[in-house]
Amino acid sequence: MPGPAPEGTPPPADGALPPQVLDGAAGRRFGVYVHVPFCRVRCGYCDFTTYTADELGPQAGASRAGYPTGVADELTLAARVLRDAGLPQRQVSTVFLGGGTPTLLPAADVVGLVASVRDTFGLLDGAEVTTEANPDSVDLDYLLRLAEGGITRVSFGVQSAVPHVLATLDRTHDPERVPQVVAWAREAGLGVSVDLIYGTPGESLADWRTSLDVAVAMAPDHVSAYALVVERGTRLAARVRRGQVGSPDDDDLADKYELADAVLSAAGYGWYEVSNFAKDVEHTCRHNLGYWRGDDWWGVGPGAHSHVGGVRWWNARHPSTWADAVHAGRSPAQGREVLGEKTRELEDVLLRSRLAEGIELAALPVVVHQDVRALVADGLLDEAAADAGRVVPTVRGRLLADVVARALTG
């Protein structure tokens, strides 16, 4: 089962937003995240809001068949809340369908989720529309239907190309099928991202090199490489606690990150965020960049998180609880935070310091300028970028991102 929700203050039942969300709204992009909580099998490392059919049972509002209606209802609520707050009408620049496994829904329903966003808010010309997919959940016909329905990009949860690593993660797909699925996505005209995880207990450096080499050979547009985090309450955490498998080692994780950076860079992928690499600017994930840049987004679905103008909130995690609220026209939010100006400035530095575009030195308090030079001397910030007035982490700085962020925030 998913872990506990974060703490926060009780949100208003109607979802009303405070006046502060109007400040600078015209300069912020607006994205929509749609969480699809269904999985065929729950992976042992996963702490996301996901459920299998056995976990949900026959409870009202929790069925796959009724899910698109719930999404449409929350989007209607979102439009009303944003309008009542006085926010300018903004078309959606990015849509991201995540989970869970969105592609466990019929292709027509996945396309229908995007149509609901379009019908409610409109989509900007050239909008990025992504869906996550497990490699074993799609075929060529399914992918063609997605492309015809307005999906522009698919992100495959590959995680590893090595069978014993996939087994430890409880991943069920056949790694030998992945190149075929990527080829089908290409044939359908979709952009392709491949998600990898490093640091799984029992994964050697050679295993990780194999996964990187396989990913590069498929020539995706984008690669994400995430360090495994053993989340409390997961099956993997229980296995670590019982001594059945080892815990990820920081030095091993650092070695694997450095290898990922070297292999992907040599293959022509540039890093643009600590864990994300793309062939060029055109193929960066614009939706995720919106998170790092502090844009606005509405998260639809159980457990989904939203952010508008320094106000964050998160939905009830169980699909039935969420569905009951949205069908009744109530906000499904379970908690929220209203960030003050100082906190927003702090978080902006924390997030932007992870980006290859960096931060303008002039935007930082003068008191930390000397610290910037110390970080350059320690090999954590790029010297040429600093000389040009920007703060950009080196590979070592990315590995020690928390150290860099603390120094930049005083």
C-alpha cells in the first residue's frame, strides 16, 4: 500500500486559493499531471499511490472503467477554482500521464484523458503530451492509437536491462522486448524516453553499464537515470531490514552516476537536470522542467500533488475517497501548504541549482557570492559558468547537490 501522505494544513472544502496566487501568474506556464493509480503488479520498491485490482476490490469509484469520468470531474473543479481565484485563462503547455501504469487503461481512455484536458483548458500549439508506459503494456496498434489521439511522447519504465536486477525490483517485463517496443513507438511517430534505476541491491557496475549500453543502442530522445531510494513501508525496505538484500551504498551510487554521465555524454546526451539527459533542448521533458522552475500545475487523481503560485496541495490517496469528492464537486485535497515569500525564494534556489541552465549569480544574495567562489575552488561549480555570471554544478556538484544548495542559501 502507498506510504503516508505528507503533513499540511486542512484545505478548504471548495479548493479556494488565496490572493497570493495572482502574483506573477501571467509569467508562469501551466501544466496538468494526471495520475493513473492502477498497476498489474506492485513493484517492491514503489512508494507511489498505486493499487492492483486485488488491493482495490469492488469498491465504488475505484474501477478503471469509471476513472476517466473522475478525471473529467476534477478538471471541471480545477477550472472553477482557478477562475474564481481570478487567475488569467491559460492554455495547458504540458500534460503528463503518470502512475501507476496509465497504459493499463484502454488506448481510447488514455486519449480521452488528454481530450478532457483539452476540452477544459485548451492546449497550446506544440504542447508536450507524455504518457508513462510499462514495456509489456503496449503494442504497435496501441501506440498508433495514442499518437493519433494527441500523445506526443512516451516514457518507458525500463529500469534495467539485466534480468536479476529486474527480479529484485519486482519488475515483470521481458528486457529483450524493450527494443521492439521502442521501435514501435518510433514507428508511431512518438518521442521516446527511457527511465533507468541504478543502485539496486546486487547490481554490479558491469550490470549498470549493460543497462546504459542497451539504452544508448535504442537511441531514445531522452534518458532518466534515478538512484534507487529504499522507501519506508515498501517490500524492498522490509527485505533490507531483514538482511535479505543489502542497502544501496553511497559510494556505489556515486560511481554509477559518474558512469551514467560518462556513457550518456559520449553518446551525445546532455544533462539538463541532475537525473535527466536529452539529445538536445527540443527533447528535454518540458513538463518536469516546469516543476524545477516553479511553474503552475494541477495534479489530477488520487495522491496527485499540485502547485499554483506558491500554494501546494495533495489529494486523498485512495481512489474511492478521491472519486467520492470529485463526483460531489468537492476538492479532493487532503492537505496543503501556503508558502511565504522567503520560503519560495529558498525553494527556487534549491530547485534551480539542479539545472544545467543554472542560476544567475546576480539573483543570489551578495553574502553568498564568496561561497560561490569557494564552491568553484572545491570543484562543485563550473568555473567558466561562474566567470560568466551563472551558477552551474559540475558532475561532483551534482553528486553533492545538497551541499551546493545549502551554501547558496546561506
